[in-house]
Amino acid sequence: MSRKYRVGILGATGMVGQRFIELLVDHPQFEVTAVAASDRSQGKTFGEACTWRLNGEMPTAVRTLPVQPPAPPLDCDLVFSSLPGEIARETEGSFAAAGYPVISNSSAFRMDEDVPLLIPEVNHEHIGLLEQQRGKYAKGGFIVTNPNCSTIMIALALAPLHAAFGIDACVATTLQALSGAGYPGVASLDIIDNVLPFIGGEEEKIEAETVKILGRFNESRIEPAPMAVSAQCHRVNVADGHMAAVRVKFARKPSLENLRDALTDFRSLPQELGLHTAPAAPIAIRDEENRPQPKLDRDAGRGMTVTVGRIKPDSVLDYRFVALSHNTIRGAAGAAILNAELLVALGRL
Amino acid sequence: MSRKYRVGILGATGMVGQRFIELLVDHPQFEVTAVAASDRSQGKTFGEACTWRLNGEMPTAVRTLPVQPPAPPLDCDLVFSSLPGEIARETEGSFAAAGYPVISNSSAFRMDEDVPLLIPEVNHEHIGLLEQQRGKYAKGGFIVTNPNCSTIMIALALAPLHAAFGIDACVATTLQALSGAGYPGVASLDIIDNVLPFIGGEEEKIEAETVKILGRFNESRIEPAPMAVSAQCHRVNVADGHMAAVRVKFARKPSLENLRDALTDFRSLPQELGLHTAPAAPIAIRDEENRPQPKLDRDAGRGMTVTVGRIKPDSVLDYRFVALSHNTIRGAAGAAILNAELLVALGRL
Amino acid sequence: MSRKYRVGILGATGMVGQRFIELLVDHPQFEVTAVAASDRSQGKTFGEACTWRLNGEMPTAVRTLPVQPPAPPLDCDLVFSSLPGEIARETEGSFAAAGYPVISNSSAFRMDEDVPLLIPEVNHEHIGLLEQQRGKYAKGGFIVTNPNCSTIMIALALAPLHAAFGIDACVATTLQALSGAGYPGVASLDIIDNVLPFIGGEEEKIEAETVKILGRFNESRIEPAPMAVSAQCHRVNVADGHMAAVRVKFARKPSLENLRDALTDFRSLPQELGLHTAPAAPIAIRDEENRPQPKLDRDAGRGMTVTVGRIKPDSVLDYRFVALSHNTIRGAAGAAILNAELLVALGRL
Amino acid sequence: MSRKYRVGILGATGMVGQRFIELLVDHPQFEVTAVAASDRSQGKTFGEACTWRLNGEMPTAVRTLPVQPPAPPLDCDLVFSSLPGEIARETEGSFAAAGYPVISNSSAFRMDEDVPLLIPEVNHEHIGLLEQQRGKYAKGGFIVTNPNCSTIMIALALAPLHAAFGIDACVATTLQALSGAGYPGVASLDIIDNVLPFIGGEEEKIEAETVKILGRFNESRIEPAPMAVSAQCHRVNVADGHMAAVRVKFARKPSLENLRDALTDFRSLPQELGLHTAPAAPIAIRDEENRPQPKLDRDAGRGMTVTVGRIKPDSVLDYRFVALSHNTIRGAAGAAILNAELLVALGRL
């Protein structure tokens, strides 16, 4: 490739925005040329406007970029968006209308009929939905989304099982990290010595998105996967790393060994294509009785691997296990970047 | 009542032992006259041997009691036991054999065929099992146990639902507090910024104990409740207060309103008898979308009420909700004391 | 007393406002008749507007009170104020001008020459400053303040030592609780697995307020105590309970025993008058090597006692110790209420 | 260098032992050839015996090493030791007597007159003390120690200031991380929502070690630095990263600018020699008002840089600042490895 794609970050000062910037340092295909935010940071440089909240220092290259309003035009070839829900729909739509590919982590368009809700290892063929957007946005703009941070982890773990054995029902109970709420997000007084059994909209998102992701693309639209999904969501006192206790009922119940093999052997198009952000294995199994743990496993595969442990027969459904992944990498910024890498590889960018 | 029962505490220096002592201060029916512990504290006074880990000061009355070995004879009419599993079976058995009523929080005898696994609001008729112990222990000794700290909360919430509508299946996912592991218990380095998806033996206990508790006493033994129970257990960074995300499938699916009413209206023998430690309502419903929370709800009913919230239809089973209770009060010391109060009221002590 | 004083709470929905309400339930001299807040909660009842963040339930009596704007007139005899700094000066001034006694926890007026910065056990004679306010506010209004939450603890521990031995210098390093920042206050992502070595304005407040509090009232103004005070402040991951590591250099260095006696024997006017909120002993000494601790000692004296431990000779100054008290009770709402009780007892209300 | 030194790790399964192993992966001069531990892990391979508690996976190379008793002979050229205090003195002495260079992180020998208490940037000339050990240990064995984890940070920050301006007194108040207590170390129930104002022996170590480290080597022994040091130590709920609030009184009080320059410009022999583990700058200054923070700054210089912030004039001593460093890297394993690298560079190994 002769030159890098120039990318703009919408919502650049937020937690996911900062992850975008961190993950794009030295990326072989993308370079950040524009940063936009809807808050009062406009008019300042990014170095002035943004308090860097990730480990290490703010990357040098973005410090002098001016923070711009999140509206076209921006000096870039495509945008990554992690805007708050309330403004995402209008803003992302206006970028698509102005001809920009929009690779969005926001929830605004995820459930739209003509928008791919993409996990490259799981449903890369859903990219075909982009044909449905052609008439909508002039100038070649389009919108691709990635799922909710918990949904990605759950759907990724379910994908090889659904492909091999058919899933009838999935019961997922999450223990989610603080960074999923953004910054400032959860007040410390609410979470010290505590658990919050509620995350606004989360249970509904997991239940709806999972069946779209695992659905079949029939060349014009997505037929939702014929499975029931139940989600109960909790916020726990962990900085990064979402966990889900998952039970699964199968159409064709596999042996424990076959189930393990399906998870362990899972590879898909991103691995075949050698996409930069794709982990060697999308799913890693830990056999210790007390794994996965957020602190020990969230950075597996540089944050892109879903770690699965405690695989057991279940007395109500068929099997159960515990899944864990990094919610702002595999669950947000890394997910969107992998989506963009797939679009490049498939000639869609 | 002319005089108080004199009680000995086995495992008095542990977390649950200290709760026993705290809850028995000024108790109208019991007074602590002996303390025993298996550790190196024997030969000292309780004030010297025990580092008090509950809020406030160690009660004055126990400070000068000598710490004795956990073996009969002890200067008391009955014993409360919270000994570690490995020594509980032999020790509790020897006390029963020596003629002491043993009111145990340990797991050793819970699943024995002739031992009541008692929650006074749920299965007080299981006390009838004590007839089966008559031949076993000379001199009037016997053993009554209370369930595991998570099981109590789950079984108590299920009891009125099972009575009214019949439960076919229950899926419970727990988020459990640190005090459940005793002291020193969980290392701080293991739980800061972390969740542990494993508690030794806990899932098995919840699955086995629940069907015994909700089983029917046919005048000679317990017929386990014909329901499937699935448990996944996690340790979270909370001091006190176990939480369980629960889904239930019914034989006769109720309306949401009838389900709520069954929980809200639940009263049982302890309430009718006005037992000292019995809460006015065994179950309290919170309607806020983000309740129950350990920090806000664990002390409901002085730690004896199970708080239930987030009652919703479930897309895989029939309904779901979140339950919470204080694991060392309703889930341990308070449970045993309520058992003893019931035995007194029924003339068994 | 034939009837209770009717009090209004300014900033009633905040953390300290809620403590005021909690501490005034069943108070023998005060009843809450008005609540005011500067936020968007006006027009609602207090029950609707306020999310109760303390343990237990919102007191029934205040639920139906309308939340009013923080401006006179309010239906009350006096106001307790815990308004944010930016609006406190104008608002409290307008209440005083309208004839209300203002018992303020805000920082706005603390360092004003004619305003008592009052800790009843320490400098009750500073109430004489109110004569200086007579010309200022018509209709009998006046302003009395209590110190910053850390200052109160430090000044209270220093007071008997300064009286007995003269303090030349004090070096205080604080470890402060999250509730001191109000709600939502500190973001959870900022404090999990972390310490913040900065609290805006805190070091300056401790250094300036301490010498005013310990100063001498010469019948017209306060002569600051002739001592140097150094403060370094840190926020730690604790819900309630400020701690300070304190070193002291004396004009007349006492023996360790005399120093201990001065702290232990300290009693003052509130104890003599038997004020409702006054603890039996303002200062309690713990001799265990690992006390005081926030979790174990913050509720001493129902949150009004300062616990002191680890008293040792110091190799740079003369002595050192660690002090701890409840920052929203002795350090805020309880402090203001004790101030009001003293004013009642002295016939100033 | 033609071949690597073969090193044995004493206390290999502990927190510091694991850091040794992590930091020695791919080290250009050392390779781990033996692991020893005093616990029940002997007879197993390291992979079987040790639960890896650092991020990532246990390094492959050590997995198959047998865990041996901590007694000579071991298959290595020198030993790194982080044994518990009680057994360190005898064990380390026996290794030295057997001819091994002992690079120790334990406290046992630190204050011995003939043992260097070494921070390579601060007192590399103290290595001359090794001449005093010649008669003591046959076969060329000797003992070099590094200071306590808090002392290193404090002494390193003081060193350039003492050299330039002379320090008369230092008052240090620490907020220390959990990993400093090893594993299992601090019980989670003791630190959740809490601070512990006591760490056994810590205050004494800081006060005694600092004056030895900053003392002058007169070719036969160390003359302690003529300064008073006061330490108060606290354990806070942080995994890694010790913090110290420091005040300093100078013999020749510098301007704030000169003080900053002395810290910023500090370089020493390890930087000149380009030692592998030496950071580019031993001390980094952060100018933000809320830095240093454990979470953000502990990994500065790969854990070997001390970060200093909040430099201000002090009203009791002359200046104050806050220092932070990684307690198991710069404060323990990294410190010992840097000591060993210096010994290699100076031809002492």
C-alpha cells in the first residue's frame, strides 16, 4: 500500500476515542489526521483539550491537531465514531451523506436494516448489506457499526458453537467494567463496596444485537438467528474487562470435547487475511478453575482475544462457561478498527 | 421465660463466630457462656485471642471468657457452630453424641438424610427429621443446619413462588461478597480491579441444597423438589452482601403481578410466632431500576430481609429478578439463630 | 423547650445536605421545615428530586417537602447551608440580610474577619465575633461557619495540646475520603487502584483555618495562633472517614504521658452543657498499633469523636500521631448542628 | 560478553521473585538457571509450584526448572534473594559462605556495617565496603543489598538535593501499595473502603536506611548522613506503586527553580554506563497539579523512574513534594538487578 488512509476520530476525547488514538499509533494502514469532539474542547489543540486517561503518555502526533466540531468536512478519508448516543445518529448520518465511510462504535445505527452490525470473525458476509445503502448516501458514504461491548464478546463466543451445533437459547449474565460507562461515568461513591445491577439499555442491546449478528444474510437483508437470548447486566468495581457467565442450549447438543474443540479451533477471515488487529486466535480457553479474570486476561491477544473458561455441563441448559474480553479494545475501538481493516482488505475502502 | 439458654460458640474467633456474638448481645433467649476455637487462641481470653473485625467494639461480656478447644464438655446448653468444613463433621458429631443440640452453619451435615437443612420461613416442617436422629445420639443431642449463604437467599426468594406456581427450573448467577470467604479469606491482590469466577464447592452446594430445602417432608425423609437448578458463582469486590441474578421457569406461569404479590405477601411461621430475629417481611421488593445494591440493601430487616428487584419477563425462562441479602447475617449467623429460636418456640430445646 | 426551631437546609440534595436531614431526624431542638437546592430539582418534592445515598431509607418527614430555590424567604427560623462554594457567598449573605441565622458548612465566609469559624469544643468564645456582625445584617441575621472537614479533625486534636503546651508547628498529611468531594464527585476510573495527590484548595484551607480556629479572641477580633501549619492532601479509595498523619512541635515539649493525658482528658463546653450532638469524649485514643482505621473508627461517638492513635516521638518534630474522623458528620453536617446547639444553649438563637 | 551469568532466585515463587523472573526474560547479561523457595513447593517444577500473579503468562524458560530448597549448592554463578526476613539472614549468609555473590532484596543484612545498601545512582562508591567482607566469606562470596521499597524512592529523590544543598531534615509520609506486603499479604476485608496506618517495621527502616544510603564512605565504613528523618507509613488500596509526601529542610535553602533543576538534571553512573535496567532519567517531574498517581506513573521508565510532582514551598520545612515509584520494580527486583548490573560493569562479578 503506497499511502495510509487518513482518518478522523469523532468523540476523540472520550475513553473510546482515546483507545482509537492509542491503537492507531504506528498502524500500517491508518493515520489520524483529524479529531472532533462535541464538548467544550473545540478551538483547542488535542493536547490542550484532552486529559489522557490511558496508561503512558498521549501520542505525540495527535497533540497538535486542532479539536474540531463533529461535522463534515473533516480532513480525512473516513471517520471512526464513538459519539454519545443522543448525537450519534444525526452526526454520523451527516458524515455518510457527505461521502465519508463511517466506522461507528455508537449504538445509533446498529439495528438499522441496511447497516452491517459487524464482527469480522463472525459475520463478514453482512458487509453485503452495504449495497442497500448505495441509494441512500450520495458520494460513496456509508455506515458500518460494531456491536455493544458485551454483545461482541458473547456473540464471538457463540459463533463457532452456533455454526457447528445450532444454538436454541442463550442465557448471559454480565459483570461489566467501569470504563464501559465512559468518563466520568460511574461515581466512585456508587461502586466502592458495591455492585450496580443495572446498565441503561444494555440488556436490550445484548438480546437484540446477538440475533442480528448471528443471523443469515440472504443477499438483501439479515434474517435474525432463531434463538432466544436473555441478558442480565451488572456493573462491578473493575476498570477494564467485561465478563459474562453464559449458558447455552443447543439444537444438536455436542459432547464437551466437541464444544471445546469448536471454540479452540475457531479461525475466520481476519486470521486468514492476516489483518493487523486480528488476534492469532479469536477465542482462548483457560483450563484453570479460577479463570478468566479481568485483571489477568483482559489483555490477551493485545485485548482482541475473548478468553473462555469454566466450561461445564449445565443442569438447566446444556452447557455453561465464563467469557471475558477487553471492553474498550475488542469491545469498542479495536472492534471498529478491525472492521475498517476488513473493509480495506475487501476493497470497500 | 425465666432464664436464658446458655450457648457455646464453636469457631468463635472467625467472621461468622463474631457475628454470632454480635447478634446475641442482649438476645432475650440466649446468652453466650462459652467460646471455642480450633486455632492457636486456646488458653487466652476471648478478648486477648480475637481481633474484632466487625464495626464497633467487641461486646464486653465475652471478653473475659476463656477460649476453649472445640470439644465437649462446654459450659452451655447448646452450641452454635461455624467451624471450618474439614473439622466440622467430627466435632459437631461429638457434641451431638455428648447430648448437645448443635445448631450448625457448617456444610458438613447439611446433605445428611436425617438432618434438617432449615430456613424457618421455608421448610419449618423439616424439623420433623429430628425424629430420625433419636436413635443416633444418646442424651438428647441432635444436629440442625442452615444452608450455604447464597442458597438461603435463593431458596427464600423461590419458596413462595414454588408454593404458588411450581418451579421447574432456576438459573442463578451469583456475585458474592468477600466476607463469605472468612478471614483472612481473599487476598487483596486477587480482588482489586478484578472478579474471581470461582468459589470452591459453591455451585454444587447451591444446586444440591436448594432442592432439599424446597423438598417435601413425607414424615420420614425429604423428597427433593422436582426442579433443575443451575448456579454460576463469582466473587466480587464487596465486603458484605451476596447478590444473585435469578431466572425462573414455572410449571404454571403466573402474571407479573401475581409473581410480585407472592413475593411481597410472603409471611411464614417465624413472623406468626414473632421470633426475635425474624424480619417483619422475609422478602422486600425495590422498584427502582438500579436496586438491590449490596451497600444500600444488605442491612434491610437488620440483615435478615432478602431484597428483590428488577423483576422482568425473561426471554429464555419465564421471569428474572435480582436478589440480595446479608451473607453473614441472613446467610449464616442470623440464619442459625433464627433456627434456634424456632426450636425454642416449638419446644424442641 | 416548648417548641422546636424550624430549620431550612440549603443544598439539601447533596451529600452533606442528606447528612443534615439524617442527623435531624428526631432531633430534640430542630425540625426540618424547608429544603432548598440550586439544581434542577426545584418544583419537585424532596422525595422526587433527591436520590437518597445514605444507608437506610429517606426519612419520611422530608419526602413531601417541596424543593425550593435557595433564596429567602424560606419557611424556617434558621438555615443550615452546604451550598457549593461558587454560590454560597451571595446566597448565604442574602439569607443573613433577610434576618436568618445562617449556620454554614460552606467555605465562603470562613475567613471573614467578623465570622466565627467555630468548633464548640475548641473556640466557643469566638461566638463573641457575632457582635461585629450586628451592624451588617438588619433583622438579627448572622453567619456562623464550621471549618473544612479535614481542618476540624486536625484542629480538634491540636486544641488541648496547644492549650497545655503551646504548638509551634504542625505538619499534617491527609488521606481523605470520597464523600468529601460530594456526589458525583470523584470518578470511579480515577480512584480504582489509585491515589490522587491533589484536592483543590484543601491544603490552603487547612493551613489558614487552623490558625484562625486556634487563635485568641481579643474581644474584637481573632489573633491567629502563632504557629506554622503545613498540609499535604491526598484522596484515597475510602467512602467515609478522613485520616491525617500529624507531627507537632511544641513550645514546651511534654512527656509522652502528659501528651496522652491532655488528649484523653479533653472535655469542653459542649460536654458540660450536654449538647445533643456532642460526644461524651471529643477525642478517643486507640492503643492498637494499626488504629485508627476509617472503616472501624469513623463512626466513633456517632461520627463526632476524633480517634487518635500511633502516638510516638518524632525524629524531626517532637511527636507524631494519626487522627481520624467522619468527614460528613464531625467534619460537616454534625459540626454545623453542634454549632447550632451551642448557639441555642447560649441564647443566641 | 561471551556468555550470560547464571543466576538463582531465592524466594522465586513470591511476588518479588516473580518480578525477578519477569525482568530477567531476555536480559542481556543474566539468565535464570535455578529457582529456590522455602515453602512446600520443593520437588515440583516451577510451572507446577508457582501460581503466576503478574500480567501475561509465566515465561516459558523457567517452567521446567525444579524448585529447590534455598540452600547451597545451586546451579548458578550468583543469587538474587527476596526471602522472608526470618530466614534470610541464615540462608543468605550460607550462600555467601559457599562463595556465591548474594544480591539481596531482603532486610536481613541491610544495616550491617560491612554490607553496601546500594542504589547505583546514589551511592555506588559504597561498593567499596565489599573489601570489608573479604575475610568473612571464603571463596569470593559476598552480600550486596538494596533498600526497602519506600526508602529507595525517598533516598533517590533526596540524593541530588542532598548533594547540592545539604539536607538537615526530611519528613516523609507514605501511602503504600498492596504488593509491598507480598502474597497473600493484606486481606481484602482489611483494605476495602479502608486505610491501614501501620506497616510493621517500615517507619524504622525508612528512618535508618536513608541516612546510611546518603552517608559518606570514608574508605572503611559509612558515616551516616547528618540529617533527621521522620516516616509515617500507611497501606492504601492500590495494587502497585508506593507514594510518599515529602517535606525537606535544607542546610542551604535553594530557590524553587534550583531545586527543580537538581531533580530534573540528575544523572549518575548507571546512566553513564548505560546499564540495561537503568532508566534514561532516574527522576521525572510532572507539572500537572494532580500527579504523580500510582495508576498513571508507576510504570514510568519501565518501573525504574521515580516520578516527582507537587513541588511547593512548605510553611514548616523548606519545600515539599510528592514522589512515586513502582515498589516491586525500582523498589525491589529492578533495584537488585540494577545492583548486579553495576557490579558486572565494575568488574565485581
